[in-house]
Amino acid sequence: MKLFPNAHATHPQWRMAAALVLAQLQAQMAQPQYARRPALGLLYITDHYVADAAALLRYLMQQLPSVLDWSGTVGVGVAGNNVEYFDEPALSIMLCDLQPAQYRVFSGAAPLQQGSRPGDGASFVAHTALVHADGRTPDLAELLVEMAGRTRSGYLFGGVAASRGASLAFAQHAGHDGAAGGVLSGGLSGVAFSDQVDLVSRVTQDCQPIGVQSVVTQAQGNLVLRLDDRPALDVLLDTLGVRLNGDPQPALRAVRHTLAGLSSEDAAAPQGTGHFGADTRVRHIVGLDAARGGVALADRVQVGMRLTFCQRHMDAARADLMRICAEIREELTPDEPPAPPSGDAGVRPARRICGALYVSCSGRGGQRFGGPSAELQIVRRALGDVPLVGFYASGEIASHWLYGYTGLLTVFTSS
């Protein structure tokens, strides 16, 4: 597998931006280290181009006839290698050097199922899946669980479309007649990958714990009533060092800057004021119930869950992003030197990154990391000059969970 051609551009007119991107892609495809005839395209646009999405896709299909399938969505920003385009007209594309038998583009019009691709005569079993979701879809959390169940590993990665207007997704496959069928809205779409596609994926958190982890001992819907058998509101106020009696405004200001990290019963406790693990989902505090001593969250809560109050922290976000990049580098390095040809065939060879996908929360971006594009610059310094595409989402998807204030970095690798 060769490097994935990738390109990005900004321009008020979508056709000019597309022409700039095509010039970059075609120049790369002429180089020997890049794929010459990639079959799968990942396309991400900012919401400035939503009205022209069908025309844009049709133009790309005409100019890149070797690309059989397309997937992608809209964000308030898009990402490329070392750069972000936030709140401006832009697009970012990566062309994946995969065989058609190694993936399936799916959507509500072409659901993911185990079966044969028309004409290939071979069965397909999904191992993982890249998912683009419409945030207006009812029961989205349940749909993600159901979609994860259609994959062998149970692992999804992706994000929720972010747009100030209409939301859309690209889901164009070789069976569609024309590009119009490839621009959709609502539900889930994306690309499922077989176990022949080697992926490494990590979640990075934007929040830092400010208290100890507690067990939810009483809850009702989205209202946490007791933590470790204490009123949840008392635990929150003690953690922040504030009180509601007298002038409540200082306490309310502190609460507005505080969130709650939820995790399952068997989740490991965060170490001191360290980082959250990937199993923690950060949720907003949406209300206080002084009469019952409760804290209302923007998610349903169950007894037995673990809860840690937290706050967003720029230094913690930078450190955690560097941590996951280091973990990915270590994952790609063999545990021991490669064996000679006549040696142990079980030694795992070193792998290289052919392409990367980065989905980040629309509330993050470079400004949360010290300046424009600083978030992507951290990734480049850690991983090197690798092809990268991505978008800024209104929610991030990892495993079967919906996250917030996180970044999701997934790399495609080969020996």
C-alpha cells in the first residue's frame, strides 16, 4: 500500500478550490511513492459549500474517474496536514489506496450488511467502520450501538456533521447512477473496512479532572442525585470550593465552567488531576436541583456509573494530544528487531503511516492550542509529514460512544 494522495484548499468559489485540490492530487499521483489509481475518496467540506455539494462531487468524479467510491461530510472546519480551515470556505480530500474488496461505502440508501459486492463474487465482513452521523437523527446513541454490532471488532470511528445550515454526507459508491445519489442527509453513512485494512486509532480528551472519581449511587434520567451516597450537588460544590448560600453568582460562574466525565462501572480511576482515559465521555452540566441536591447532565445516567467533575484546560489538551501521537508511534514500532528471512516469521514488522484521519470537536481547533492550526501542527511534529484529512465535528464517535471535546486520530498503516 502506497501513500494516500491528499490535498486541501480554500477559495470563495468551490470550483476554484476544487481545481487547486485536483492540481495537488494529480501532482502527487504522478510520484512513485503515492498511489496512482486509488479507489476510495474521503471528502470533507465546510458549510460554505453545502449548497453546491452535489455539483462539487459530480465535478470530482468527472476529474478523478479512477476513484470508484466517495465518503465524507460537512464540518464548521476541515483539516489537512499541518493546517486547519475554520469558519471559511474550504475542502480537504484524501484518496485511499485500498482495493474495492477491502471496504464498503454504506448509507441509509445502501445499508451495511454482510454480503457480496455486486460483481466481485466475494463475501465481505466488516471489521471496523468510519461513521459520519447527522446529529438530528433520532436515537443516535442507540444507532451507533447497533452499527458497532455489524462489525466484527465493534469499533467505530468518525464524527457528527457540523453545519450552521443544512447538514449532509457524501456516500457515493460504484452502484449509484450519478452523483446526486451520493449526497444525503439524515442517519448514518460512511465506510466499513475489512480486517485486511490495518488501522490504529486513539482518542484524546480536552478536559482535566478536578476531583476524585465517584460512583453514581442514585439517579433519575439525566439527574444525578447521589454520588458515593452523598448529595451530588454537595460533591460538586465541595469540588469547586464554593457555596450557593449568600451571593450564588460566584458559585454559578464556577459551575458554568465545569463539566462531568462519565464512564462505565469498570473504568479505571483517573490518577490525581491527570488525564481521562478513552472510556470517559464528557457531558455538560445543564441544571442544578437545590431541593433534592441533584446535578442534571446532558445525558442519561445510570446507577453504578463513574463520574468525575472536570474543566477544559489548554495545557492538558496539548499534553494529551502528544500522548496519543506517542502511543501511535509506539504501536507502529516492532517490539524487537525484524528477524532475518530465515528467522522467526512471527516477529511483527515495523509499519508506516499511509494516511491519517483526524476528527476534532468544533469547540477545539487551533485557538484552544495556542494559535491557528496549532492542533494540527502538534500532530505533524509527532507523526511527521504524513497525508492527513479531517473535519471539525459537533460530536466525535469512537467505539460505539458519542464524545464531546475530544479529538480522534486514526492512521492507516502498511508494512
